[in-house]
Amino acid sequence: DTAVSQTPKYLVTQMGNDKSIKCEQNLGHDTMYWYKQDSKKFLKIMFSYNNKELIINETVPNRFSPKSPDKAHLNLHINSLELGDSAVYFCASSHLLSPGVSSYNEQFFGPGTRLTVL
Amino acid sequence: AQTVTQSQPEMSVQEAETVTLSCTYDTSESDYYLFWYKQPPSRQMILVIRQEAYKQQNATENRFSVNFQKAAKSFSLKISDSQLGDAAMYFCAYRSRNRDDKIIFGKGTRLHILP
């Protein structure tokens, strides 16, 4: 009964290839996120979707395209992979925080996908 | 824009001793959350402790406690009675209460526990 799952856990590929990472959550959350953790362990938001609508799109190359077919899934497709794309990619989910509402909605993280580009 | 700074890339502590990890942040908002996350070698992100900015009382979770100084924008983590299983990367993090609902992480502190 995994809360946030990602597939695959490891992905090794050649430069120039196109690859996808899938994320699914079974928590009934309305918001999903992608974070990237680089080789120095720095973790940074890339995208978030609320009810299939893109609400955060940080400065990420347009080779990265998130796709949310429904509230429970947020996939990350990467075109023309480059060496610098090697990282661990984390998916997360939560209910969106609402200003003025006191209850807290925790972001749950998936186990991460280690992408290695050769 | 909000920033989170962890000035200690690595720290070591003897088993059973107490260690404090430092964190400062910058924001113009008044309503937000602060966290400490633990990332062991398994790379799973584990929430250790959470602090609501509007609460003056420092959060505690068993051996983990924070010293939250809102005016100074400081948020340190104290680990008491350190155990070998506490060895990990620790990330200080900030989350706004507005619609731009992302977590901003510091660069992390690697904690070593010496037996």
C-alpha cells in the first residue's frame, strides 16, 4: 500500500535519448510535484500540478515536459537527454495549502528515481 | 524569493551525545512552515519535524526538537541521545502558505554518528 510510487527506481540511458518517469499516488491528493536532486544533494522544485493544472513551472529546460493524465498521476518526460540531467528525481503529493486554513497538508515523497545519462 | 541556508555541510557527533544543526532562512511572508527532513542512504525523504510560523512554542518529536527564532529567521534542529540510525543528510526546508505551494530546501548537512 505504497503512498507515492515511482517507476523506474533506476534508469540508465545514453545521451540524446528520450525517457519517461512515472509517478502515482493513492492518497487522494489534489497536487503533485517533481523535485530534482543533483549530484551535490541539492533538492529543487521543478513542477507542480493541482487537479491536472500546472501551477509551478520553475526555470527548467523545455526538454522536460510533465504530464498529468489524472489527479493520481504525474509523469515526467525528458527529451534529448544530456549528461547534466543525471540526478535523482523525486515525486511528491499533497493537498494544496490554502491561505488562512489552519490544517496542515503534508507533502509525501516517493522513493526517487536515479537517472544516469552516459 | 525565499531562501534557506545551512552553513554546516558536515557534522559529527559521538553516539549518545547531543548535536545541533543550524538553519537560517529569508522570507517576507508571515505565514509559512519550516521543516527538517532526513535523507538516509536509502534516499527516502523522511519528515523529522515541522514548525508552524504562527506558533511560538518550539516543536518536539521524541529526541528531536527545534529552536525557532522567528525574528532572527533561525530554525535549528537539536538531536538528543544521538543514535547510529540518525546518520543521514538533514535538510532544512521552507513551505509557503500561498498558492505557490513548493518546498524550498537548504543544501543539507551530512551528519555522522561516531560509535
